[in-house]
Amino acid sequence: MDKVEAKCSGVLDAVCCALERMDQEYCQLSHYDYQQISSTKGQNSAAELKFLERPIAYEFYHQLRCLIEQRVVDFGGAIVQGEVNKGYQHIFDTGRIPDFIIHVKGKDQLNLAVVEFKLTTNPRGYGEDFEKLVEFKNKLSYRHLIEVILLVPTSRGGRDQNPLEKAIDDVQQLDDRQKDGHRIDVLFFDLGKWKVVKRSSIRKKRGKRGLNRVLLRRSLG
């Protein structure tokens, strides 16, 4: 068993292992901007590396399944499923579709984890994810609530705040800081370094939609 495999014990470590095993080839998108190509006649048409949430999430799903099937991680019979719309079970007032759930189907006592992904280019989505995670805890007793924040590298020479520092700041604004709140583990995955660069956690009792407006004003400001 190699060093990566040796770390894969527990849900958080398994998620980190799957993230760091992702193949960049399947996550990065084409860097050509065809509008720019037409306007510059092909000169300087290459833009910065482009990422979207879905291709990264799909590659994560593949790697986590491989870890389970190779028995590098053992979730006690639980499997990972993606984008399950729980509306058909009439549990929530509206359909809730998490990015991933790790569970044993039909056994609520074995609901292990809910995992959400969000790019730092969409900070308004953090609060919505946290609300969804807490709802799955309250109504279905999922044990682990996990938010994966994908740190998008800033353009070269830019004066933007460091993406990790900004993401930490944005997440902390949504922390209820109450001991009786539900724990949400936050993993910061750097798309430039291609590794988890920080783990942290916050506490949430219920959603704070108003804070999403704060993040919106900051993103526009």
C-alpha cells in the first residue's frame, strides 16, 4: 500500500485522497476563447486554464469509487451516489439535490456523509450549500457534512486577494459559532497546486440567506 493509500482512513481522509488522485486531464477545459480568436485573427488566443465544477466533481466521483472498489477505503458497506434528487421521497418541501451522498440505501442509520462542491468564483453558493448540508443532517441524520471549496488560481499579475485567504474569510462570515450548531467540515482544494491545502470547520444551526447578499456585494465591489 502506497503513501496515498495509507492516509485513506475515515471519511475526510477518503475525500482528500480522492481529490488528490483526480487526473487533471479530465478536469481542465479547453483554454481557447473563440471570440478572442476571431477578433485577434488567432493571435494571443490562449486564456488562463479554465475549470468548471461539474467535470471536477465527476472525476472525484470516479476516483472515490475506485478507492472503494479497491478496498483502499471501507465505508462499512456505504456507497457513493451523485446528484440524487430527494424530492421523490417527499422528505423536503422542495427537491434537494446534493452533489454526493455516501450511504447505505434504505437505512437512515447508515447515512454517512453529504458532500458539496463549490468554486471560489461562486462565493454566493457557499451559504446555499451550508443550508442544504444542515437540512440533510436535521432530516436524515447524515453524520458528516463536507464542503469542498475549489480554489481557482488568480490571473498572473492580478491584484486580487489570495484565493485561499478570501475563501476562508467568506466561509467564516457564515459561521454561526455556536456549540450546538452542526459541524461542517470545509476542505480547500487548490486547483493550481492540485492538493488539499487546508482543512477547517464551521458550525451551522440554520441557513443565513442574508449573508449571501453580503458576499454578493463584496463580489461586485
